[in-house]
Amino acid sequence: MIETRYKKIFDILTKDYDFHTASEIAGIISVSEKTVQNDISELNPLLKGAKIESKRGRGYIFKISDKDDFSYFLKNNWINYSFEEQDFNNQAYRIEYILMTLLFNKDYIKIEDMAEKLMISRSQLKLDLNRVREILKDYKLGLDAKPYYGLKLTGDEFDKRMCIKKEIIQVNPDLIPNLDDYYQEIQTIKKIVVSIFDKYDFNIIDIAFENLIYHLYVTCKRTRQKEFVLIGVRDILNLRENREYDIADEILKRIGEEFSLSFSEDEKAYIAMHLISKRNLDDDNKNEISKGVDEIVVKMLDKVKDTLHIDLTHDLDLRVNLGLHLIPLIKRINYHLTLKNPILDDIKNDFISYEAATVASSVVNEKYKINLSEDEIGYISLYFTIALRNNERDRKTKNILIVCNTGKATAQILKAQFLKEFKDYVKSVKTCDSNKINKENLDGYDLIITSIPIVINTDTPIIEIGGFINNRDVKNIKNFFNGYDVSKFFPKDLFLTDLDPANKGDLLKYLTDEINSKKKLGDNLLEEINKREKLAPTEFDNLIALPHPLNALADDTFITVGILKEPIIWYRRKVQLIFLMNIARDNKEDLKYLYQRIGDFLTDKEKILKLINNPDYTYFIKLFGLDNN
């Protein structure tokens, strides 16, 4: 049985029978203030001999009006509202429960005992365990099956803690034993961390703060279970050079005093690593960028420019930010430390930034003879996200002239529609009647939009539209603003469907053979693709993978689309749709818009599933939004 929110609220209010605000209660039980207010309004009619009263400015207070009625209610009725049965009929709930049991148990667990506890058959439990193994694989964890003993979780303590945080605490904390203690402990840890951050003037973003609190809670729990991280003497000595170590030391000292715990030097180093990974970017501005670090950054930006045709070599802010980031990163490389990235999955959704970071990271890999983890690449990706967004905002806007002959009102409607569709591209918009067009300085505009055929002498591009702007017009105008038609990058003869490979290796071999039969890029195409795969997997959410050569081999940019009959495991994720990109070797065309369009498509799960279910080239072109019809 698990506690209801009614019981959680009841316990808070009856612990001291004092005022508690909705905000305070919401923080303790991790729900919204509105939820607390609704729950109290539902709970009040259930109570007998007592009532939860509210007072403006002070919050809620629990008051007993009749002790006998209230005592009878507690003995006979309260159990019906304070607990609910565990939903073992729900597979998702069972999987979470199995994960929790394995993560919080040091000994082997018999399959028979687990099946009995879950009230399911052995065959059903085996199916559930298959899903559990898939989840554990994402954290480099596994299950050791021992005859007559059962199952036991295996893997590094770092990875176990990450799994506890992401799969239990952040998904379903109600599974945690002694739930009241959990919420109270979380609140105590928060107060301690806030006070110490204030003392050191240490700032991190909200999501990083919440993740740190969870990690500290897990550290306490694992310490009680005598499960410890091991960092190593040399790495601890190196970490002590950072002020984050002093902050971690004080945090764990205060927490230890509060909960009667003693933390090892390894645990202090572990928390220091989290603090280093979570500090605000501005905190690094106290460091100076050496000539050697700056040379690495220049090579990173050149590599992105040459490989992906994204030119950010003149972005001074990006150059400085990457340099400042490399200073602690190089320290971590020297310490043999890898920082976990709590928002990696979200970061990877920004495909263009993550890909640029991966390519840039290859320079660091070559310099220090390492392979940066996906977590570290994710941190670098954040800087490219900022740079590309700033670059997009700073793009030169256009002066537009709209020509029509159907009256002033229609012209204003057309202008309003144009501004709605293209506000990010526009510096100014002017409307003009066709009979007055000769009075305009047409060469002073960047683009002329006309709803009627016109013949005039000007070098300014002219796009003719209908009476109002339709979808086809939007595509044509956006292609003008961005300089090219994206559809040219998707050749029909390299749109490959009904693929049925045994594995990733067989698939890449087939695709590269097909490409070479059309484009003749050479035998090292597959080798270059595998080099890129070694940097970081090119799998993403939504059943997609985006492989490409690490070094460009093609004379022109093109994308091979591959659609599989059934998904295959790429690295950890299932993949059924492949965009294999080949970027032109020497053509310096800026491809940011192409990447943006790909990113938009590949984060739209509905479109991806539609394409997989209807693998037709014409349908793909329409679905991607590349047709002009």
C-alpha cells in the first residue's frame, strides 16, 4: 500500500497543529499549490470531528472540534482515505517497483519471491525483467542471475545512483520506503544547501539545483546502506584545488550533523564533481584563457566549419565561452573525471548544436588522446546552442515592398499576414498600389512581393503570390530568405525503403554500398562513418539515427534516407529511420537552415511515424514540407 496525498497533507498539518501555507505544503510533497488547495477542499468533507481552516496570509491549520468524533474517525474511517493499494496490474508500476527493489537491495532476490510479492506469474515477471534490463542498460547496469539465489544488480556505484535519481526519485518517489522521512529530508537538505550557497555566493540554475538536491538525498541513502563511491586519491587531491570541494565539504558536514552521518573524502569529491558540472557559465569568467587553450578553440570552430559548413569562426563570444569551458574540462581530463550531465537527453534534442559539439570535441579527443563522453559533449553543446540562436537573431533582415491593386484594406491585410508569417526576417514592410509602383525606388528594397503580374526594371527579386499568402507562397518566400531550396538535398534514388538489416553494421554497409553505386565516394566512406560513430552515438529519440562521415568526402551535399521494416538497436536506442548525411568537401554553402529543417522534422514524432508507416518518396517530400504544390 502507498500513501495518498490526503495522508501527506494530514500528517503535515497534524504534526504541530500550526499554520502551513499551500506553497510550503506543495514544496514538501512535490505538487502544485493548486493541487494542495483542491486536495484540502476534497479532504475537509471526509473529516469527522475536525476541520482544516484557512486564514489569509497565514495558510492552513488543522483544528479538532470534537475529540470523540475525531477519535472514532481515526480508528474506523481514516485508513480508507490514507492508503491505496499498489497497482501491480499496471506493468509500468511493476517495472518501477522492480527497479526500486533491485536498486535498494544489496543481496540476491529470488524470482519466486518477487513474483509472489507482485502477484504475477513467473512468465509475466520474466517479461517485466526484460524491460527492466533495457532500462538498466541505459545506465551501464546489469543483472547477475545466480541459480538458487536469484537476481542481483551489478554495476558501478556512480551509475546506480544516477539510475535511482532518474528512474525512482524523479519518476515515482511514492515507491520510496518511509515516504514522510524522504520529504522531510529533502526539505532539510534544501535549506542547508541554500544557506551555504549564499555564504559562498555560488549560483546554479533551478533545474541543476533540484538535481543536486536529489543527488545529495541519494548520497545520504546510499551512505546509510554502506554503499560508497570510489574516486581515488589522486583525483581527490586534484579536486581539492577547486572551491567546489570546499562547498561540498561544508554541505556534507552540515548534512552529517543533521542526520548523524559521516561522509568519506570520496563522497565529498563526488558532490564537488556535481557542483563543478552545475555551476553557472559566468562563474568561469574568473579564469584566464591561455594561448594554448585558445588555439584549441580555434581548431574546434574550424573543424565545425569544414565538416558541417557552419561558420562560427567570427563569433567572439562563442570563442571566449568555449575557452573558459575548456579550462575546467582540461582539468577533468587530467583528473580522469567524467561529469554526468543531468539534462543530456534534452540537450540532444537540439540536433544541430549537439552535432556541432560532437565534431568540435574530436579536436579535444585528438589533442588529449581520449574520447569525451556524451555527457561532456552535452555541456559543450550548450555553448553552440547559444551561439546559433544569437546568430539566427542577428541575421540580416529585409526591406520588403508589397504590391497589389485591390484596394488599401486588402493591402493592409496582406501586410499583416506577411508580418505574422515572416516577422523574424523583416526589417520593414511597405505596401504600394500597382499604378504607383513607378514612383518607388525599387532598388532600395531587398524583395518585392506582388499579388498581380508586373513588368518593371529592377534588380530586386520579385515573388508573385495569389490574392493572399498560401502555404506554397510561405515555402517559396522562406526559401528566398534562407537562400536555397532544401529539397535538392534529398535525391530520389537514395530514398531507400523496406530495409531489413540484421544489425547496425549490416545497415551501414548496405547504405554505403548504395551511395557508392550512385556517387562513388570511395571505400573509406564506411570507415569515416564509423569514426564519427566512435565519437558519440548518432542515435536520437523518436526512432532516428543521423550517421555521417567524420571527414567530408562528397563533391555535393546530399542526404540518404533509409527506412527499416522493423527497428534495430543502434547503440542503446531503437532506430527505424536513418538520415545518412554527406556534406560537400569544398562547397562553403552555409547549411544552418538545412540542419534546422532536419531538426524540426526529426523531433516531430507524429511525422516520423507517418513516414515509417507510409515509406513513399513523394509523401516524404510533402511531409517534410519541401513540395511547392
